[in-house]
Amino acid sequence: MEIRATELRLPAILGNHMVLQQQSKVAVWGWAKAGSVVSVKASWAEKNRKVSVAADGTWKLNISTPVAGGPYEIAIRADTTIILKDVMIGEVWVCSGQSNMQMPMYGYVGQPVRGSNDYIAHGNNKNIRLFTVKKSFSKEPQTNCEGSWSVSSPEEVGNFSAVAYIFGKYIQEILGVPIGLIHSSWGGTRAEAWTDAVTLKSDIKDVDLFVINAGKIDANFPTVLFNAMINPILNYGIRGVIWYQGEANATNPERYSRLFPAMIKDWRTRWNQGDFPFYFVQTAPFQYDTLTNAAFLREVQLKTMLNVPNTGMAVTLDIGDKYCWHPAEKILVGKRLAYWALAKTYGEKGLPCSGPVLKEMTVEGNNVCLSFNYADFGLSSFGKEAQGFVVAGVDRLFHPAHAFIGRDFVKVWSDEVEKPVAVRYCWENYTVGTLYNVAELPASSFRTDNWDK
């Protein structure tokens, strides 16, 4: 979207009630008459900043922000004056993905968010600010979006992303600073739509970019959501991103293994803030059709957490819904994401944030012993019967297995397999995880083999 300005204008993301990232240089930008001068004066700063408007009518400058606090005002002057009021300084997170991120605290029709009403009732909080990017798609990168900042209230909370709100509320309670949440998601969309064209062309060569030249496009065409719902906010200073997506890519986990890390890298490059935190949710168990095995996609997400710097994954293996894409336990998901941010981004020492991750397998007779990282204080099933384990021998035929969860190990065996060579855990579309560390954080589905099926 090209804006030819004859008077001072700002993008929608810069507005009253916004939160700016604390102790950083944040961008202020917009449009004005070419050749004019724009001055910006923040009420926390002693001096104003000035910049000349470029020939195409655009301008941009950076201002330094103090420690968390507020409210403040920002006066922006050219031929006219715009005063941004009730501006807070704090922590800013982008919250993106498909329908499980989009799902509001009110829930969808017939699909609830368990425990949401208490959070809606306590929704008044001047230190939490919410911005939802209006759904839009475009063949070309846009410079503006639709949306506005609002102060947290019961009605605003009810209509806002449940996972994003719980994540932000939990962090706000622990840190005691203002939180800004920018929600940009669209249900049923693939990661290709959220990835820039340059990245798809160079790194994901099996994505057909020519389709975006078609006369009619939709929200699942490559690049179109990045263009319309991410590109317009790339100038905005943030702390990090939370992401809940993957169901729409479940049929092609091999491509997702390349696409998802490339998308993360691309967002980090374009935000130009280094390897900022990128925490995401592993897709929950669901009874996909018989042609799909979503365990392979969950494995891709696990490997992304292990191999891409400054990422973390909230596991949902214990809270899926066999017949619904949208599990009701969104509050628990938001908290599990917040544990990662509090522990890894904000340095809350001693706070567990990850479920157990397989470290090593040893075999003695027909017994397999599994050890785990992220289980410093041990493992537990929290009273559930340990299930979901299968064992195979050299014939690659898996058999249901018994499992004993010890303090820091799991012993697995099957009377049908005399010499086991491989173990899988919860390697199905729909399953219920029973393996946790003592922080009640669940293990992901995993396998010790690398077989194709």
C-alpha cells in the first residue's frame, strides 16, 4: 500500500494507548509532505528529534526509551500536529499463527476456552495493552494495516487471543511492567503464507511462487499474510514472538522442516533486532485423516526447538482433543509459553520451562532404558498409567510396550520384542501424553529411529 501524503500521517500500529519496548531505540515513522521536516518530542526526553521527509513522502527516526513506566505522550509535528497519549513503556510481544492463536477468550461457537470467564472478569488492567491486526492478504508488501491499541478490559480480553492474553498477563504479573501484545493471526493458514517471497524463493524452492500472480488469491497463497499482516509492523520495536501454527502444514512435515526455521530466520532478519526470542506451541494431538501422521510434524517442531537458537516450545501432548482442532486448555498453553519467556528472556533463575527431552537410549536384554534432559528433579506420570510407548526390533514392526517411570529414567519393554532396537512415544495423530518432569511439563512425542514410516 503506497501512501502519498500531503499531510502528516502515522501507521495504525503507532497510536494512543500503545506500549513501546523499554530501554531500546524504537522507530517512529509515517508519511508527510515531501521535503518537509517532522519533529518528534517524547515527554520522557529532554530534546526533540527531527527528520526530513523523503521524496516519496516517507519519514522515519529512532527514539530512545527509558525503563518501564508511563503514561507518557509523544508529540509529532510537521504541517499539523499529532499527539499520542497514554503511551506506556514496557515489554512488547508479537503473537501470530493460525486458528489456535486466533481463538479468543470467549472461544469459538461450541468450542470453549476452559476457565476463561475468571480471566475475563479480571480483565481491567491498565498495564496490559492489546492490538489486533485486521485480517488481510496481499500480493505485494504493504506499509500499513488496520487496527488500534486498546487498554485491557473484560470486553477487550474476551475478544482477544486467549493464548496471547494469558501469556502477556502472566508475564505482567511476574515482572510488574506494562505489556503490549500485537496479535496477528488467521485460522487455517499455512506457514508459506507467513513467509517473505525472497526467503521462499531462495530457501524453499518447492513452493510455487507463480501462483500469487493468479487473478484471485486467498489467505493461503505464499507470502500474502506476511505482506499484509507482518510487513506493516516490522518497524515496531519488540522483545520477541510467540507462535501457534502447524496444523495446516501437517500433510508435509518434510517441507515444514525447512520452512519453519527459514521463516523464523527471515522474521529476525527483517525486524533487524538480532535473534530475538521465538517461542512456539507444538501442535496438539488430533484425529487427522488416515493419510496423515502428525507425529512427524511434532518431531519437526521439536527439532526446531533443539536446533534454532533462542527458541522454545510449549508441548501440548497431554491436552489435545480427538475431534476438535481447538483444544480448550488455552490458559495452560499461554502459561507454558510464559515459562519460556520468564526463564530464558527475563532470567528468572530456577524456573523450569521445558518438558523432558530424550537424551540417551541404552538396551539390556529386552529392556530399553531412556534418559532425559530437562528433568533435573526427576520424572513423573502424576498418577496416570504410563502409556503410549511402542518397541520394535530389527524387523521394524512396533509392538505396544510396558513402561516404568523411575526417578530419572524410563524403562520400556515388550514381551513381543526379544531384541529391541527402537522406541517411539505417542507416535500417533491422537494420543494422550503421560510423561512429565516434576514441574508437570510434558514430554513431546519422540522416537529413537529415523525410519520413513
